[in-house]
Amino acid sequence: MKKAHKKKSPHSMRRTSRIYLNDLNTGKTLLLIAFIHLYVRVLSYFIEIFWSEKNLSETLADKSITDRARSRFDITARLAQCAAKQAKETVRSQHKNPHPRMPKVHNKTVSLDSRFFR
């Protein structure tokens, strides 16, 4: 695991990490690629929902919305909550622009929080 940013102080907490997957075998690579594509589809789904509802609040997504994504994409509740949180951040950031447009996912980046790592 490589650090994304150099620590400024020895007492500071690392907030992001980058993991390079150069030495991954083919099976695991295909599983990871499939997971990333699924996550991007779920993220786009949540962006469309929040944009159409004009939901700009900072609160987490309702359970009814995450349950719809769980049943539609056959994912876990944790993954649905993470994708909903990232989608809300994306939609909220777009409304700060003078000419807001519905955001599209171009960068295939998965933002997972501490619920996925030990």
C-alpha cells in the first residue's frame, strides 16, 4: 500500500490510501473490474434519483432508496449506502456551479469508507 499524500506531521492521521494492483492474477483482476463497473452503474442510478428529486440535503439517503438499489443491482446495504453518499456529494457539488447540469460519472473511482476495511 502506498500513501497518497506524504504526512506533514508524525501525529497526523492518514485519510486516503492508494493501492496499486500490478501483481494481481487474472481472475482477481476480472472480479475487480466487474465490481468497479457495477459500482459505477449504482452510482449513476443514485445520481439520477437525487438529481430528479432535487435532493440536496447533507443527510444520508433514505432506506427506501437504498433498498431499491439493493434489489435492483443485488448489492449489500453497505455498498448501497457508500454509493448513495458519493452520489449525494457529486450532486451537491454540481449545484454550486452557475449553470448546474446533471453530473455524469467519467472517472471510475470507488470511494469506500471505513466500513469496508479493517
